[in-house]
Amino acid sequence: MSAVSDIRIPDEIKPVDGRFGSGPSKVRPEGVESLSAVSRTFLGTSHRQKTVKDQVARLRRGLGDFFAMPDGYEVVIANGGTSAFWEVATFGLIRDRAQFAEFGEFGAKFAKAVADAPFLSEPTVHRAPGGQAAYLAAEKGVDAYATVQNETSTGVAVPVRRVAGSDEGALLLTDATSGGGSLDVDLRETDVYYLAPQKALGSDGGLWMALMSPAAIERAFEIKASGRYIPQFLDLVTAIEQSRLEQTYNTPALATVFLAAEQLDWMNAQGGLAWAVKRSAESAAAIYGWADKSSFATPFVTDPALRSAAVATIDFDESIDAAQLATILRANGIVDTEPYRKLGRNQLRIALYPTVEPSDVTALTAAIDYVAERLS
Ligand SMILES: *Cc1c(COP(=O)(O)O)cnc(C)c1O
């Protein structure tokens, strides 16, 4: 066995771009160049003036177009990323009782925020172990259902669908942080489709973005009017009202806004969501197809219908130490293939977002084969 540090993957088989992180994820160099071109007129200028508000407007419009937003839905944007949105929703969207489908770390975090809130009833949580999916089921008295479209910690994806038989007016909140932009969605099937820019949208972190139905917007105003204590920073009504003015309550990261707007324009020009879904599916076919054939790698998610086309998780047998493999890949410029820490598996995790070239995913499999041959 050669020393790990000696393994040099030949340039001819390496991906052109070695970024496979599930978030932060690859940012297109073209987007950074566009940002650079406006660096003196946009960066470092007031978010209350037209130059920046125009970019916020471009971002909101781009999201609406990309996701074919139905009439009456609105794009709401604020600071803090998806983690902040969970608190926003806890204060501003759940009237009393929520139900969660929890099948990974991200779904668990939102469920915990709600369970910890002293002003809400104990939520119902349907749980499934890592690699499987949990599902929502109609329950009397539940006014908000919450699930994850793509569980980034495990690589399990589920369709976005309303809960059959749920109470009149109950909301469905879908965490699309990593699924949104890679996986198909019909927004009429959910009330809140929320995401963050550092995953499939190929921008930087720091914002949350929610596409909200009229019923969800109405709920936010209803809860606010009830007099519930809501911290100003987490006030959804403030976020809705500020977004309508093409701004955020407090200062946003201007580069994040610009890169996300740029990415959406790019994806919309390529053919929008249908194009993005097809491209991620192509990358998924490459990685899962390779793993199915491999003698030492297998897809972690055993049910092919649940295998995510946004984030692939690949298990390795005992002949390969995946952590060592990831270290060698990293030394060769192929980065962020490490699995989600808490899952604790002998695994690699690979983002298949539309920003990633499918040909680079194929090249990655060749690079893994090259290293594996020298490790086992
Ligand atoms: C990354 C991620 C989050 C957390 O997003 P932040 O913007 O870092 O708070 C939440 N949910 C899912 C599904 C994610 O992939």
C-alpha cells in the first residue's frame, strides 16, 4: 500500500471543478465574475437604495419565475439562514400544534425548536432512522405540518405533497433548503417552501427565502394580531412587509443577494426548474449507477425511490476507509465529500446540485476508483 500522501490523481481523470460540498456548495466562477464587475457600484452601498433593492427584486422575481409561483404566493426574504427561519416559523406560523416528519438532523432541529417553545403544545413527531423516510399523516387539531424535501444529512428525498385529510386551513411547511432547485416541486402542494442560498442556488449563506401561500401569509398576520410575544428579529410579518419593499429588516450580505439573483437568472435562462431537475437527475444517475456496479461502494439509501438527486450518500465496505479516501481526495483538490458528521458512517456525501457539472460527477467516480485501487 502506498503512503496516503503519495497518491496523486492524474489531472486527466480529475473533475474540472473539485467542489462537491452539500453546503456551502460550489459557486459558479461566472457568478463571481459578474459580482466583481459591479464591485465598485454595488458592494459597500446602502441596502435602502435602488442599486441594492434592484438586486433584491431580481432575486425575488427570479425565485418566483424559477418555481412557477402560483398567483397570490409571495417571496419573503430575511437574514439568518434556514436555522433562523425555523425560529421565525415557531413564533409566527404555528398556532398551537404542529406535526413533524423527522428523518435526519435538519428535520430534527425544527422539531426541537417547536418542542422547546413554551407557548406551543407538544408536537407530534413521526421518526424514521437515517436512510429511510418518515411521513406526515392527518391528525385532528394539528394546524401546521412540517417535513423536509431533501434530508441533507442522509440523502433521502421525498415528494412535496399535501397531507390528505388534514384539518381545513392546516399549513404545510416544506424545508427545501437543499432540495429546492434540484428536485421537482408544484408549489400548490405546500404553503411554505423555504430554502437558503448556499445549496442548490449556488450562492453564499446567510439568508432565508420562503415562497409563501396566501394561507401562510394570512396565518402570520393572524398570529401577530393575537398579541403573542415575537422577537423583532424573528417577526415574520416584518419580513413580509420588508420583502414587499424589496429590502430586509436588517443589513443583508450584499454578495449573497447578488450571487443568488445571478444564479437564478442563469438557471432560468437554461430552462428553469425543469432543466435543473434534469441536470441533477443526470448527476444522480452517474453516481448511483457507478455505486450499484462498484464492488466496494453502495448507495446508503436502499430504497431507490428515496435516493436523492440533490445529495448522494455512498457507503463503502470495510476494504475502504471513507475518511481516508476523503482526505486523499481533498489533498488532490476534490473537497467536501465528507459525510454528515453525526451520521457516523463509512461514507462519502456528494452534492448533485445543478451548479455541479454531471461530467464532473462522472469524473469524481473515476477519481474514487483510482484512489480505491491504491488503498485496498
Ligand atoms: C443546510 C440545511 C439547513 C440549514 O441551513 P442554514 O442556512 O445553514 O441554517 C436546514 N435544512 C436543510 C435541509 C439543510 O440542508
